[in-house]
Amino acid sequence: MPQVRLRDFTMHYEERGTGPEPVVFVHGFISTRSWWQPALARLPEDRYHAYALDLRACGDSEQIETGHTLAQYAEDLHQFVDALGLARCTLVGHSMGGGVAMRYAVEHGESLDALVLVDPLAPYGTRFTPDITAWLNAQQGDSEGIRALTLGAFVTPPAGDYLERLIDGGVAWGRAIYLGTMDDMARFDVTDRLGVIAAPTLVTWGDKDTVIPFEAIVKTFTSIPGCALEVWHGVGHSGPIEIPDRFVELLTRFIAEAATVRAAAPVSGAQQ
């Protein structure tokens, strides 16, 4: 599996396709790049060049005890894009990864062709009660607790070895990244900055999602100029796994529409 050395750790990633359109995928909390594999398998390889990252201390990336904030994950993403020479790309973030993608978009939006936020973290972060936070923190490293959290992300969960791989990836989240990310998600707030995002943006949400409330989706959707919204009926928190064919069809159509909009836009500085 390919890897790239960033400023303070080595990031591993999965690469699919040789097409001209780069698409970068960012996973969520207690996750790894494996959560994107059903979508990666369906992307036309002659049209897209896909990269699914393992964030710092996740999956096969180097274990590191520091930097477990969404701001740092966004900076790691920026270093990754720069190291691979991706002048522009479509960025796709799921759940916590959606928060990372939002942070990246407000700071490096000029490099985005399109932004897709899949059941994203609320732009104002988590608002768990202290007892729920304490329970969630207590699940770190506990295989049965992580299994329950993973299954809670689905209406129709995957089965067999693939499900076990997702669970094992979550169990492997060490104490520093698990607790550090939990703390930072509670502090996360980009609400007042979303208005600067100029890239065509799509938000998707499953109406059976028990992780991200609809009011958080509405806040994101109404705060990003020109944002589109797709609601999946009967789907939980993880549409790219539950309905991968429908997800990839929507993703590729949105990327194509964004390209059409860019092509029709007037060139900056051109005479009128």
C-alpha cells in the first residue's frame, strides 16, 4: 500500500484508478480508509484517481501520540495533497471526516473542484451530555463497545469479514487519538466560517442516522452558499456502505455537474 512522509508521521493510503479527476476520501471517528472500499470499488477507474487516507494513528498510518485535533487532521490533509502534487481535487468526508473536510475547505478552498460531506459532523461540533461523553470515552479499546458503536452506524450493516475489519479498525484507535478526538469534536466550531466556501458542495444524510441529527445537517446546508442536499430514505449514518451503488452514482453525477459549472464560469479578469 502506498505511503507518504508528512511533517511528523508517515501516512498510508489506498489508491484506485488512473483517471484524470482526483478524488480524496477522509474517514470518520473510530474508522479507517476501509469504510470507503465499497465506494472505491465502484468508481470508474478510467475517469477517477481515488485516494482514501488513513489519518494519523489510524489504520496502517504511523502511530503518533500528538496532534489529535480536526485542525491538525486538516493540516495533514493539506500536506498530503501538496506532497502528491494534486493542484485540485474533489474532497469527500464522512462523519468526523466531514468536519475535517469543512475545516480544509474554509482554509484551502481554492484547491477544491467540489466538496461532498457525507453525514458530516455538525459545524458546531458534538453536544453530548457529560454522561454520554463519559460512556463513549469508556468504550475506547473495548471490542464489544466498539462493535456496538459500529453497528449503530447502520440500518443494514455489512456482514462477515468486512464488518469485522471495520470493528477491528475502531478497536485499534489508541487512547491518545480516541480521547483527543472526542475532546476536540466537542470544541469544534466552523459555523461562522462556512460562508467562505466557494466550491460546489453536496451534503448527504440518511434519514435513519442516529449519530448526526437533521438540525445539524440543516445548519451545514444553509450555511454553505449554493449547497445541495440529498436525503437517503431508510438509510443510516453510512450510506457509502449501505447503498454504495446509489452513492457512487450521485457522487459521479455531482462531480460532473461541478465540472460543467466551472467550465461555464467567466475567467477571472476577462474583459466584459
